[in-house]
Amino acid sequence: MNPNQNLSKSLYTKGLQCKKSLWLKKYKPKVLSPPSDMTQSIFEQGNEVGDLACDLFPGGKEIPFNPDNFEEMKALTQSYLDEGVKDIFEATFKYDDILVMVDMLHQKENGRFEIYEVKSSTWSNSKSIADIDKYVHDASIQYYVLNGLGFDISDVYITLLNKDYVRGSQLDIEQLFSHVKVTREVLSLLPQIPSTLESFRETLKDTDNEPNIDIGTHCKKPYHCDAYEYCWKTQRSIPDYSVFNIFTTNNKSLELYKEGIINVEDIPEDSISTETQRFYIDVWRDKKKFIDKEAIRLFLDSLSYPIYHLDFETLAPAIPKFRGASPSTPYPFQYSLHIEYEDGKLIHKEKLVEPGKDPREIIAKRLTEDIPKDACILAYSMSVEKGVIEKLASLFPIYRDHLLNLSNNFFDLRKPFQARYFCTPEMKKLNGLKTVLPILVPEKKNEYKELDLVHNGGEAMDIYKKLGESVAEEGDLETINRYRKSLIEYCKQDTKAMVDILRRLKEITL
């Protein structure tokens, strides 16, 4: 067999999503997009969750990952099994030229085995197995391999983080994790695996010609494919703004695409079914700004001075770090506040909490000092800021009344753009802060680009983590100060951008 036809768990699930993606991974990997910083962060978080889950089986042994010698990993797995080790992490097996590494393999007292596939996603009782269907396929190929090798598998579980778990003073990993039994679902998939594998191998036999598979909903479901840019942009020249942006239902956009209609200006009249679609198509076709001055004026009149422009930077670790936190619940480690007075005076306040400390009460206290009750608070996409403040109020009763008062006095600067009071073709139906600022205030178009180290929220999280590592390791002061300054300047830029946008909106209405 061609060694390129060997498969792994990840390649199997990639092939299930799209056989072309599988072929590209094998024969043309350079066209695939590298993992983004956010994706890489998710990978790292997954590894952290996987390592912690091993503590559920004390005394277990781990197979060290060695990508250059899987035979060694297989041999060590077999050695542990021969020794009678009951719990093996990253247990490595190969059958039918499929290599799998089982997150946690547990042998029960009766000699039968259980497979645990660990994920960093959350689970609650309100969810169903259908919500984790993509993980069931991961588990099914592991069952196929071990069953083929003669292992007696009694049950298969997807191990996820319990969304309803609230951390106390100590982390309780028994309560942190939920084991969702998917044995029945895995067994139902088993009969189709051989034919699926055969179809993959047929695809991989032709090493010269990539499969002729068109773009579609499978490009983003269940995962955003790393061949997306290649298939959509390089091969089919789908523009950044196209029929796929106008129609919220995939059926209509794909129907037009298959008719050869890609550009917004080419959308036929009989395809337009809503006022929203009509609006965005007309803005694009006419290449003109749409400005509803009266609606903007009413929005501005709802605000009162002084205006407190507020922005948080948050972390949402899968494993809760502090008392009262749940898996993947965001908590603030920093905020920026620009206080704008009616005469134009501007005062900036900020707080960046030293890594290693629980920042929540520090932030809660400072907020009540910096923002008085009944203040007019402005945020961009205010649900994030309101959610953070309401969570702080629930955790710290001493500040509860003040914080809830703040939460009840928010206004959202995104509203004029979401509600289409202001829209330009260049916005391409987007209305985030970093989209709006350079369009509405063009002289500020390079403000984020010129920042050091931190240019978006993902980078802020990454630099804050690096700051914590540097402080813990007593790194050089110059680097630590650079990290701190970059975080402060980025968060400050977010609230200053809000000030600039609000002032420009006022000018528009004059």
C-alpha cells in the first residue's frame, strides 16, 4: 500500500468533511492555511484540558508523543498492557493502516476496556448527543481500530468540561468533567467505516490530480477547513464581498453561485426577498454612503455627559482558575476608560491587573471608584461589558448594587451601524469597531496597525499570558514593561476609537 494512504484519526475526520481536503493534506499541504493565533490557542487549551483529565485515573501512564517513531509509541503501549497497567494515556495503536492515539484507555476489573476521547468543549444537561456529533466520529475510528485488534471494548465516552460546574476554593476535577456515553452512536457508525476508508484510499490513489469537489457548506462545517482560502479565493476567485455575504441562508447563495452569479452587483432582482438584502445590495451597487441623520441624532440625544467610554480585555480559560468561575467563563484582567465631557475635555483611566492575581475583585472595586452610579456608559458591543459587570456583581456582594446600577446604564455605540443608520460600501455589511473606525474616521486608519505587539483581542490574551510567564520566571524588566505597555496602549486605543467615532457621528448630524 502507498504509505501516503495511511490514515490517522485527524485525517479520517478531515476526509469525512471533504475528501479534497484530505488529498491536499497528503499531496499539496503548502496550499493549506497555517493555524491562526486563535486556533493555536485552542490547541494549547485542549492539551491543558487533556493533561488534567489524566488525573481522573491516578496511577496511569502516558505514552510520550514521538512523531518520528510511532512504532516506538505502539511498542511502549503494548509493553504497558503486558505489565497490566490499567490506565494508559495516548495509547497508540495501528490497524488497517490507521494510526490512533486514545486519549485515555481504561481497563476495568472484568478485563474489558473503555475509551475516553477528551475535548475542551463544554457540556450541560440541556445538550444532546447531536451537539457533539463531530466528536463521535473521532471516537468511532478509535473503536474500529481497537476492535479490529481484538480488544473487548465495553463503552466509549466523550469527556467534556461540565458547563454547570462552579469552582470552589479548590478545583474538583471529578465535578469539572462530564463523561458522555456514546457507545450506541459509535456502534451505529461502525458498519460504514470500511466503505468510507475505501473511498478515501481510492481518492488518494491518484497522486497527481486533486479531487474535483466544489465549494459548499462543508467548507465550514463541522470545522473551518484549512483549505478554505485555496478553494474559495485562489481557485474560484470568490471576492471578499459576494453573494455569500448577502444571503444568510446557504441554499440561496449556493444556488446563485452554481448559476455563475458571484458578485453582489449581478444578483438578479427576483432573488432579492427581504428589505435587508435590498438595502445592502443597493448600497454596494450605488457605491454611496447611506446616512440616516435623524436616527443618528436620536441616538446621540439618548446619551448624557459625561460619557464613560468603557472596554474590557478578558480571558476565558477552559479550566476555571478562580473561585466562583465555570469552564470557559470570561473574566476581566484589564479595562480602559475614557471620560468625555460636553466641553470636549477627555480624561483617561485604566487598570491592568498583575498576572498571577485574581483580577476580578480588583477590577470590581476600581470600576466603582472610577464610574459613579447613574453614569452614562458607552461600550462597543455592550453585551460583553454588561455580562462581565453582572458576573462581578454576583461574585462580590459589597459592590453588587453599584455594579448593577452601572449595568443598567449602558448604551451601545455599535447600534447606529448595526441598525444601518450609517453604512458604506466599504463596510461590506460588517460593523465591528475596527471596520468602522478607518471608514468613519479615515485619518485614524493606521491607529491599530501602529501599535506594538497587540493589535486585537486574541493578541491581548496571548501577551497577557506571556506577561504572566515572564513575571513568574523573573524575566527581564524591559520585556515585562513592553508587554505591559502594549496591553495598556491597545485597550486605551479601543476606548479612544469610540471617542473618535462618537465625535464624527456628531459632526455628521450638523
